[in-house]
Amino acid sequence: MFAKIGLGLLCGIVLGFVLQRGRFCVVSAYRDVILVKDNRMFIAVLIAIAVQSIGVYALAGLGLIQLTDVPFTWLGAIVGGFVFGWGIVLAGGCATGTWYRAGEGLLGSWIALFAYMLGTVATKSGVLKPAHDALTRHKGGDAFIYTTLGISPWVLILLFAALVSLIVWRHLRQPALVVPTLKPRKSGLAHLLFEKRWHPFVTALLVGIIAIAAWPMSEATGRMFGLGITTPSGNLLRYITTGDATYLDWAVFLVLGIALGSYIAAKGSGEFRWRLPDVKTIRHNFVGGLLMGFGASIAGGCTIGNGLVNTSLFTWQGWVATLFIIAGTWSATYVVIMRGRRKETAGAAPGQTAPLSM
């Protein structure tokens, strides 16, 4: 139990700190591509996938960790991924984004987080389990893409890493945006950790390294996987409602550590404060959280389990689910945010700017 608590919390605290300081959220990565035509965070996610892929397969090759098959439940990946994409837009954050924003004091994220846990438990073991079983019954053949292609995983790893490197190089060659900066109030390490703006690519590199370290840390407690958010979030609610300590595995302490690490980062940077959103946003947060829990449970993972970990393993489940998460995110961004702004702008008085709905 000490290893589960210590290693899980340690990994979670470091991850939560990095996520908060780097403002690393996958829903922003997907949404901002069409919402504000900004692809920096999307590229950052690709960096994190590439880094983790190299590290994880290197560890597996050295015999330090053991990789297991990830079943390809293709219908669940499609339906669950799309629903989850809608959920993260309504909730205002992905799975990890919701956890770290809760650590900043955003009460809307606490509401989304509770609904996310509730949706997960209801789908995996509650009233929605029949839907879960029906959508995850259909399985594909191979778990890994490289098995289907009959090639070494390192072929895909090196090709993907080369592609991401080219994208990063082309992006960095573009003229840098001039961002106004305030006079530093801190100096030395405190300035770097709590005040200086973190570049998305640097944050992604750190996230990738933490994701690699999560594998041996998790396997040391008997859990044969890396980062994961959905199942441990549901298990936390199960433990709270049943008192059954068997639900408290490494990953439960990981997600608790994310909130704690984010709180430490937010307090140190002066960004922590309790904030209560308006009624419309609260409604979106709750519904979005439920959709997140349902979608991630059906798809076999969230933007971390599928979008960061299973993609780095080059599993069919990870890539198919991620593509449909992106499709769901883009369609929800258009319907909920972009069309909503247009309606509000059309209804605003001349000379007034309609407020953001989310």
C-alpha cells in the first residue's frame, strides 16, 4: 500500500504541477485548431506521444516493463470517442484538464469531475452497463497497428518521431508571437517554476518523460499500464461510496496527486482562487462530465489513456478512438461554441460584444 500511495502521489503531483504551469490540456489542443486557428498545443500533444513511444518501447526492449495487448473494440472506440469529444467541450476540459483545473479552485471543474466519476461508474458497473457491453462486444483482430502491417514497432516509432520533428522544426521557423511580459517579481528557480511562461513544447517534453516514468512506477505495484484517468476516477467514487480499499490502486493516488500538484503550482504562481461559473456553464460542466465518463468507458480510455498512452503504443484502439475524439471535439466546438457566439453576437445591442458562452 505504501508503494501505491507514494509512487502514485509522486507521479501525480509532478504531472499536475507540469500540467498547470504549462496549461497543458488536450481539449484545448483539439478545439483551438478550428476555434482560434492555433495549432501549438496540438503539436505539443504529438511531441508527448512521440517522446513516450520512444521511451516505453525502449523500456520494454530492455525488459524493464511488460506491455500487454489492448483489445480493439472498434465500435466502442468510434461511438465512445465521439461522445467523449462532445463531453470535453461541454465540460471545458479533458480528463486531466478537469483534474488540474479543480486543483486551481475552479468549482465548475469540481462539478464536471463528479459527473465524470458518476458517468464512469454508471457505464462500467451501473445502469448503463448493458450499453457498455453492447458497444464493446465487437472486437477487431490485431491489437497493434504494426502487427497488422507485419513490421517492427520501431518502424512506426521512428517514422512518427521524424514527422513530429519536421512539424516542430517548421513551426519554430515561423516568426514568434510577441507576448507582453510583466516585470519579474521572483528570481532564480522560483521565477522559472512559478512565474515564467512555459512553452507548450517544453511542457509536452516533460509530460512525455513523466508518462514514461509512470510505467515502471505503476508496474512496481502490480498495475501493468502507464498513465490512466478514467478507471481510477471511477474507482475513487467506488471507494468513497463502498469503503472497499481494494479500489485504491496506484492510479487512484495518481489522479489525487494531479489535483494536489496543480494546487501547489497555482498557489505558488498566485493563480489559485475559488471561482463559481454561471448557471449555464454549470449545466454544461455537469452534462459534459457525464458524457466524458460514458464516452471514455465505452472507448476504453480518455485523452490520456487513448490519446496519449495507447497512441504511443500504436494500438488500433488508441488511434481510432483518438480520431473520433477529435471529430467529436470539432463538431461540438462548432455547434456549442462557434454557433453559440454567432447567436449571441446577433442578439447583442449595436456596439456591444457578446460575452463568451464558455
